[in-house]
Amino acid sequence: MIYLDNNATTRLATEALEAMLPFFREHYGNASSAHALGRMPEGALVHAREQVASLLGCQTAEVVFNSGGTEGINHAFKGVFEAFPAKRHFVITAVEHSAVMAVADWLKARGAELSMVGVDSDGRLDLDELKTAIRPDTALVSAMAANNETGVVFPQKEIAQIVQERGALLHVDAVQAAGKMTLDLQGVDLLNISAHKFHGPKGAGALFIRRGLRLKPFLVGGHQERGRRGGTENIPALVGMGAAAERAKAHLAEMEGVRSLRDHLEEALLAIVPDLRVNGRNAPRLSGTSLLSFKDLEGEALLLRLSEKDICVSTGSACTTGQKEPSHVLRAMGVPFEWARGTIRISLSLETTRAEIDQVLEILPALVAELRQLRPMAR
Ligand code: PLP
């Protein structure tokens, strides 16, 4: 099996698994318990928070553990909406993950006003549009660190400066960026990550809340997470996230090796396959992401043929299963329909090998030619 869908999820790292295991049966106590069995989980939670804070480059008190990216995004948006009733304007980008899109829509239905900042044909954010979009009543600007479909990385420093100068808060969805590139928290007020994207377990994540920014608890309940998120902590998962965060930080420099594998794949494909577009190719991108559009082809058909050959890729959310519309990301980039429908996303990780990429190069061009011949589409 060749797994090239690492932007969807990653394989749990051995270090994370081994760190987690004792907390299922040996150290199963509640971190809030005063007796002996509560001590190990409590200490483990402290350690996991240090590991995550170290990956993010923040203080431990600024880390709120949660169930993943979607929860962090909900906490950030709904928390700001509630904390600043005089500010009802929110700014997001046109290529945000559906979790951001959905919560922004949710706020809109409750009286918020929404502005969406566009991108160019390479997926680069229009910074001039961002500048004019922010108003005195803008509560929050949300701009992702790196896009889940294209891998395009937004200029964090410039965005933070623009937002700060205009007096709004900045939220960054860093689910795809964490563990793959260095994050810069300068000028960032809220930032969310998710463990399963960097070889940690599913259902664990964290929200960075800048010290001094007071939001209501996301889940009202016990005093866990300093009263910011009630509920007994999922200790094994959070311990796993901590170990994965430490491992990811230690291996950050090796992501450049992944970039050369990805570039090798793209260059070889561009040389062999006609009518192929690499989306976001001229923009700064994550090292392991490649969003390929094959003109006059169905991405879903190609995905299935690759799957028959034990190669796992995705259509990004290019065509969410059963949905024939191209993704909002490709539409925002102005990719024409006859290209957008033939899109697949290949996402590598540190585990991807040169042999795997070479095997893809042996199989993929032939499949594309075969599918184009089988079902020629109107040009
Ligand atoms: N944001 C981005 C950019 C993502 O890629 C994802 C997951 O695909 C999410 C948010 C949601 O994260 P989670 O699956 O942890 O809820």
C-alpha cells in the first residue's frame, strides 16, 4: 500500500503509540484526582502541554487542549463573537477549510457580517483586499497558515502586521502547517492544531489563546483547562499528541527531503503527461502537498483506478465524495471547470520513500492516458 493522503490524516508515530499505551490500563486515573492514581496522568498532561507549547513557540498557559481542529475553530470564532458584542464583522479567506466556512456561516445566521478575501490563480492571498476588508467593527480575521488542498502557505508575518495595525484579532487555522513548517505566533491571537495531521492520534488538538485574551469556556463544565474547556481530559490522546509534537519538531528540517521527493514527482509528471497543471506551483507551498489537475479527466475515476493499484490519494475536497462541483478553493483560484474536475491531491509525509514515488510515476501516466482514451471529454 502506498499511502499518499497525509493531508487527510497520518499514521500514528511509534513514539506516540508507546507514550499512550500505559495511560489506557496502568495509569488510568483521572488527572483531577488527588490520590496516587491521579498523579501520573496529571504529570503527563503537564508534560504534553510543554511539548505542544514548544512546537507552537508559546507559553504552556496559552495552550487549551481539545478534540481537534474543528473544535478549536469553533472555540475561536464563537468565543470572539460572544466576547466582543460591539464588533460584529468577521473576515475570512475564500480558501479556508469547511470548518471555518461553516462556523462563519453559523455566526452570519446569528447577526454577524462576513467578508471574504480572495486569492490569485496560484492561491496567494490578496493582501490589498485584506487591508480594505478590515473595518473598525471587525472582531476577527481568520487566515489559514497553509491550505489543505493546495498546500499554499500564506505570509503569516505580513498578515499579522496588517491585522494588528487595524486593531482586529487574528485567528490562524494551522492544522495543515503544524509539524510541517515553523509557525510564527507574532501578532497571532488564536491558532488551532490537530494531532492526527502530524502523526498523533485522532480526536486530540489544541487551541492557542494569547495570554490576556479572555474567551468564555467552550464547553461549560468542570475546571479543566483552567476553566476554558470543561470535561475529563482524554489523557492517552493528549499524551500521544505531546509525543507527536516533540517528534515533529525534532524532524522539522527533514521536511525539505519531502519537498525534493514532491518536486521530483511533479517535474517528472509534467514532463510526461500532457495537459497537466500543478496548482499553486508558483506560490510558497508546504513541502509534501501536490494538487494536480488533469484536463478533461474525472479526478474521482483516477482516484479509484489508483486505489485499485494500492495507491491512496484524494480528490482534496476537490470533489467531496458524491459531489460533482469542484472545490471552493479551485473556484477561488479561477481554475476552469474542465481542469478542476480532473483534480487529485497527493500528499506525502516523512514516511514516503523514493521507491514509492517512482512506482507512482510508473503507474499514473498510463492511467491518465487510459482514462482519457476511454472517456474522451469535449475539448
Ligand atoms: N482545518 C484544516 C486546514 C484541515 O485540513 C482540517 C482537517 O482536514 C481541519 C481544519 C479539521 O481538523 P479536525 O479533523 O481535527 O477536526
